Amino acid sequence: MDAMNGLEVQGLVKRYQNTLVVDDISFHVAEGEFFVLLGPSGGGKTTILRLISGLETPDAGHVFINQQDVTNASPRQRNLGMVFQDYGIYPNMNVFDNIAYGLQARKMARVEIEKRISTVAEKLGLRPFLTKTAIDLSGGEQQRVALARAMVKDADAYLFDEPLANLDPKLRYRARRDIQALHQQKRKPSIYVTHDQSEAFAMADRIAVIARGHLQQVGTPDEILHHPANLFMARFIGTPPMNVLEGRCIHGDDGYQVEVADLHLSLDPRWNQVVQQNVASVMVGLAPTAFIPEWELVDYPQVTVHRGVVEDIEPLVGENLLTVRLVDGNHLRMLYEDSGAALPAIDQVFAFGVDEERICLFDISTEEALSPQSW
Ligand SMILES: Nc1ncnc2c1ncn2[C@@H]1O[C@H](COP(=O)(O)OP(=O)(O)OP(=O)(O)O)[C@@H](O)[C@H]1O
């Protein structure tokens, strides 16, 4: 297959001993695109970055940078800017020399090195630290040194492996802005590894979710959140993630419905073909934000009213998370903005509506999402 400009991986496979850690991963990151690898710990994200950077060699597959096959090139030959979690800083060197290291290795003229470091030190607030020994810096300062080192290079692509993991929340916010500024300035492909969904959603142009060595889904944050490709995605994305319950498709008076416990949810006619082709049982995904609370039902006279019993109420920042028990013992978690309306009491019967436009259906055996017809 032809490779495209930017950064591309095709069919990457990596085994450690007999364990398959990266299983046939392919994606393309365009020039200027900020691409996030998101997934649970141990899923293979770091290994993918190490294969791209040349720190590991794949058992199969290829890495292309601007259409060049660099699969067997050394890390230095790949001309990448890298910021990793442990920063890779030389503890006994001063900050200036740490930043200059890669440039000196490339035999850049001293005046040019000084000019670049002066600019980047100004931008990242590192000027007062340039002559300090790296080991004497705080974690946040060391992180900025690592970022500065990536910034002074004219790399063909930038790789970030959980660079904010060791920072406190306030520093993390600032470092996130610094990384975005670096990306905006360079307009190269950037790949950013994190297991933090809020970080991924705040930063990404597109997100690739990696779990158990597999690429589960690639898409914009919106696609990932609203159109999960499979049950793994439905159960993984969002805080809290979607409610996933088994349902039964039946044909009612007004077209198809899906029954979940005692809820009868009407399916838009766009689902007809899919439902006709599939067996009666499906898995149903309902986002915690897809419910209309009791206190708003008066505004939606058309909406069917369902009932459950409130089992738990968890106040969050500006929101409340209600856990509602259905007759069959299953639960729905519902997220409501804190509107000032009086919340129900525990054990009270709670009336709610469902935004039926937002129903997701999944094949019970393949666990893949079923797609309604788009017309
Ligand atoms: N050098 C190695 N030798 C053996 N197994 C390894 C090696 N490096 C990684 N692994 C294993 O490969 C799997 C994937 O690890 P990897 O670090 O790529 O995951 P990750 O998604 O980046 O996780 P985290 O977010 O925790 O860093 C893990 O099970 C890990 O234990």
C-alpha cells in the first residue's frame, strides 16, 4: 500500500516473549494533526510510540515518515522530537546543555543554538534556570526542559508519552498549553499518549483508542463519544461511561421498539433494516446524558415517561449522578446538570424520559455497533 505524507504506521505487530502486545495496528497522522493514543494501562500505547521512535523493532509492519520507510532506521535517523514521562534529562548537565544536546549532536552552529535556546527559554519561562544543574529542578521545571528540547528541533513529527503524568493539576494545565503552543508553531504530526480521557478530549484532533494491543476505534472526540464502534468503547469512554443493557427488539403498533427491562423505547425508522436483519436480542447503549429528568418532563409532553427507583445520588462538580434501579434489578446511571431543582430522595420512585435519538445498539455476539441507515 502507498504511504501518505505525515506519519503512518501499517500493520505494526510486536511480541514480547510469546505475548502479543501490539496486534496489527495501522493509522495515519496528517501534517499538523494532533493525534492522541488513549487507552487503559498496559494496552500497548507506549510500545507503539517506541516502535515509531525506533527504540523497538516491530515483528511485522512498517513505519513511514513523509512516505519514507523508516522501519529499520535508527532513532537518530528518524528526526523526531520526543517528550517522555520520565523526561530523559541528563541529571548532572545544566539546563542549557540538556536543551542543546540534540542540536550539538547534529553539529549546529553555536550562535544558532544560542539563538534557539534563548527563544524557547523565554517562551517556557526557563531563562532563570539555564545555568542550573537539571537534578536541582522541580518535576514541573524538568518537564519544561524536556519540552524545550523537543521545541528547539525542527523535527518531522513529535511524540509525547504521558508527559504530564508527574505534574500537579495546575502545572499540568500550563504544560498542556505549552504543548499545544509547540504543536501550533510546528504544524507537524504529533502523537500524544495518555490514559486520561479528559486530557485526550481537550487536546485531540482525533483519538485512537488502544486496548489489549488492538486499535478499537479512531475518530474525532465527538465520534468517539457519541458513536462508539463496539461494546468495549461504549463501556470505556465517558465518566461515567454508557449504560449497557441487554434488550429485545419487538414490533409494536408504531414500528420497532427495543425493550430494556420494563422500558419500551421507540426506535426511529432508520433502524428498521438493521433490526429486521438481526436477531431479536441486542445490547443497548444509553449515555448517562441521554435522559430527561422528572423536573423537565413538562417541557417534553411527547416523551414517554418511564419509572425507576432512586438508589444513589452522587453530587459532582456542577452535576448530579443518579443511579436508578429498574424492575429487573438492572441500573441506569443518569447525569444531570445541577439546575437547582430539588433532587429526589433515595428509594423514591423517579420518572424520566429517554432521548431516543441517542440509543446505540450493538450486536450481541460480535459486540460491534449496529448502524442505523442515514437518510
Ligand atoms: N520490554 C518489555 N518486555 C516484556 N513485556 C513488555 C515490555 N514492554 C512492555 N511490555 C508489556 O507490554 C504490554 C503493553 O505495555 P505498554 O507500556 O505499551 O502499555 P501502555 O498502554 O503504554 O500502558 P501504560 O499506560 O501503563 O504505560 C504490557 O503488558 C507490558 O507489561
